[in-house]
Amino acid sequence: MKIKLVCIVILSTLISCSKDNLDRIPDVYVSYKITLQEFNIRSQNGLLLVNNQVNTGVAGLIIYRRADGAYVAYDRCSSVDPQKRCAIVPDNPNLTATDPCSGAKFSLYDGSPAKAPAQRGLKEYKVIITNFDLTVVN
């Protein structure tokens, strides 16, 4: 019975360490707050890049105000080889962002992959608008 239990534990450990888990952007604590006024001042065409700092994701944040007025926030870490922590860079105009390491492109509207080799979308975080503040959390 003990041997079966040990085998089950070892097997479950090996399965949980699969390559698929290495291809995912790590879960980290995110809590970033900015006033809407400051967002409007610092953003360019409704897009704000937040460099990697404490509580701002794996490779920083990209906060985007879509044409419909909704705000979305993504981790700047590319979903292509996330262990490299390559930060995506917005294209001009701000409809897509490119991973400079792989050349993959992502839609800023919904974070979906727009050009190979991207197969997964960007990691999206929750945006909360209250009074005069914009808060990004997970």
C-alpha cells in the first residue's frame, strides 16, 4: 500500500512539472493604482506602459483604454517563452504590441495572439474604476 501511495505522489509531481506549466506566465501579486487624471497625462493615445516594479506583474503592465472607453490591463510578459520575461512593446498605432524577442504580436483590444509564434494570449488583470482612480489587481 505504501509503495502505491509513493508511486501516486511521484506520478502527480511529474505531471504537474510538465512543459505546459513552463509555458505559462507565472502568477504574481498585482496591485497598481493611478488617478484617472494622471493616466490621461502619462498615457499616449490611451496607452500607458508601467515598467516592472513591485506589484506590477512579471514584466510590468500595459494599460489600454479601448475605443469603446473600457480599460484593459495586461502583463507585459510575452506568452512566448515567458521564462525569458521579454516585455512586449506597443506598435504604432496602438492596436497591437510586439514581443521583441520572438516577433510575436498581440491584440491590445483583448490580449489575443495576432501573429505567430504566439499561441496564447497575454495575461489579463482586472481593472477597477472608482471615483477618480484606476486600479489594476489580480
